[in-house]
Amino acid sequence: MGLHAADICVLAFYLVVMVAIGIWSARKIKSSADFFLPRRFGKAMMIMFSFGTGTHSDQAVSVASKSFTNGLSGIWYQWLWLPVTPFYWLIAPVFRRFRAITTSDVFEARYNPSVGMLYAAVGVLNLAVNIGVMLKGSSAVISASTGGLVSANLAIIIMTVIFVAYGVAGGLGAAILTDFIQGVLTIIFSFLLLPLILNAVGGMAGLREAIKDPQMFSLVAPAEIGFFYIAVIAFNGLVGIVTQPHTMANCAAGKTEMEGRIGFMGGTLIKRLCTVPWALTGLAAVVYFAGKTMEPDKVFGAVAGDFLPDIMPGVLGVFIAAILASVMSSCDAFMISSSALFTENVYKRLVRDRENRHYITVGRITAVVIVAGGVGFAFWLPGVVKGLEIFWKISPMMGIAFWLGLFWRRTTVAGAWAGTLSAFGIW
């Protein structure tokens, strides 16, 4: 596939280690709670779990793509949650105190089972879309970084097979353990390209000399990503963050509330830092690819393909492994969270009083089916930025009912249904 033998060896070693962790973690699963939400991890593991779950290569693709076309204001395609980040310190202990396995349990406790099942349906849709967006973005990077020798479709299939293999075997415990390794690789891939492309274009001074439009260097671009746009997507992010199904695991898989707080907040702050080199790489690519026709979604991968093979054999392999790590560290957690929603909040209501082994098997089968839906969405999706915008709109649909349910006693079951269905209708 046009890769050096050293690159292939690096990739093979990484993939074998990930699957081995999943098989090893499977030995610790005794109940469905062990599979879906084990509460046994410390601060370091929770930080990297939060970072790995919330950070994936399609985000680097979308930020670099938008920065390539719009300038530094493209950073808001991930910094939209920056104004919301301080709230994470307050949100995390609330989720831990729910003592729930899924967020659907919270809706059922506050309202009734029908609202819990409504959330399960919305949550599964949310995660299937998110998995599809991540696979689409990561495959674009891998395809571009190998000069098209590894097709985007083949990359999607490889990534899917690997994260399904260890996730289905070891559940959320395997996801958290692999996320520690994959989080480190994600940090590497985030910062690896920036010094190389900046050196090629003459640093920031070279950028300012070559790019005459001052709007390209502005964090606020009135033509598209202005103050109002930033304020709205930030508020939208605050409403929707609590109803992203994996937020429960990010906050509640630690030993205590403090592990959840430090993990959720710490992992998120690392992500905010990694967003900066993504945006600067996209801006530098404007100068580096000047005069060439370039698809915005392929900018990040094309930069890697141009620079990394010249450093030494194996470096491109490390980069591709990091790309795989960044997407699989999120897809595995999303897969387990979505299967938990269906198994715990839909299937158990229909099929009662079965052994734990039965429900674990159902959870594993459901995980595979939901991922298949995400893969189908990835093949349909026209572009990563478009997919990200769709994901933004789904998350807050039930955020209205969640927040009002916390702060307004008079919120009713009918109100929760009306708020959610009205949001979908307006969309």
C-alpha cells in the first residue's frame, strides 16, 4: 500500500496491543455493570479517558479544513465548547451522584420510562452519527497521508474491525485502558505536523507576508464565524453536552466524584490545547499548497504525507497509528454507551429476569449493529464539516428536558416529549 516496512510494523504492533487489551479486559467482566460502566479508575486514567473520548482525528480534519478556507476563526469548530468548559467542574459530580449506568436512567427517574426510552432512541442516533463523522474524517486523513494508496473506504473498514474487536470483548474497561495509550498518541499526532509545515513556509512571519487578508488571522470572521455565531454554538454546546451519552461514563467511571471532576475537566483542557496546532496547520497549508487544487478535508493528511516519510522510516506509521488511536479511542466508548442505552433501557424492559451473561451478549450484538449504522452514515456523508454540523443539532434535542428537569419542578412528561419533538420538527 505504498508504506515502508517500518510503518507497517508499527501499525501491526499497535493493533495487536489494542486487541490484546480487549481480550484481557474481558476476563474481568462479571456483570452488565462491569461491561457498561465499571467505577474503578483513578485520576490519570480518567483524564486520558475524557481526552481520548472527546478528541478524535475528524476534529483535526474539520478545524484544519475550516482554517484552510476561513482562517484562524475555524478553530471555533472545536473551541465552541471553550466557554462551556468551566461548567464541567460542576456537571461531573452531578452525574456521579445519579448512580446511574446510562443517562436514560436519569430521564426515567426524573420523568417516566417513556422519556427514558425516548432518550435511548435519540442517544443511539447521536452516537451512530458521531461514529460516522469520526470514521469519515479519519479515513480522509489516512487516504491523503498515503497519497491515496490506502483508500478512504478501506481505512474505514480497518478502523471499524479493530475497535469493534476489543470494545465488544472488554467493554468500557477496555475502552478506558486503551484510551490511556491512544490519548498519548493523539497528543503526538496533534503537535507533530505544525513545526514541519511552519518551517517550510517561513514561520509566522512567512504566513503574514504571504497571506494578505487580515481576516485570515482573526479569531472572529464577521462574514461567517462572527460573535453571534460563536455565542450560539457555545450555548448550544452547553445545552447538549449533558445529553451526549458518553458524558455519563466520562463523569462516573472514576472511583470518586473528584476523579470524575479532574478527569472530565483535565482531559477537556488538554483537548483545547491540541486544537491550536490543528488551526495553525490549516492556516499554514494555505501558503504551502498555494496554486494547487486541494480538498479542504484532505489538507491535514496531505501535510503528513508530504513531510513525515522524509524524516525516517516508521514515522508515518506512528502518525497513522495516532490517527487510528484518536478515532478508536472515541468510537469504542461511543459504541459501549450506545449499546448500554439499548440493552439497559429498552431490551431489559421487554425481556426481564435473564442472566447477566444474556444481557452482556445482547449488549455486544447491539454494539456491532449500531457501529454498522455509523459506517453506513460515513459512506453517505458528503464531508466532515457537514457531519459535524449535523451532530451539533442532535445533541441538544433532549438537553432542554434535562436542564428544565433539574431546575424546574413543574416540568412534566408531556413537556419533555413536546420539547424534544418540537426541536426535531424545527430541525
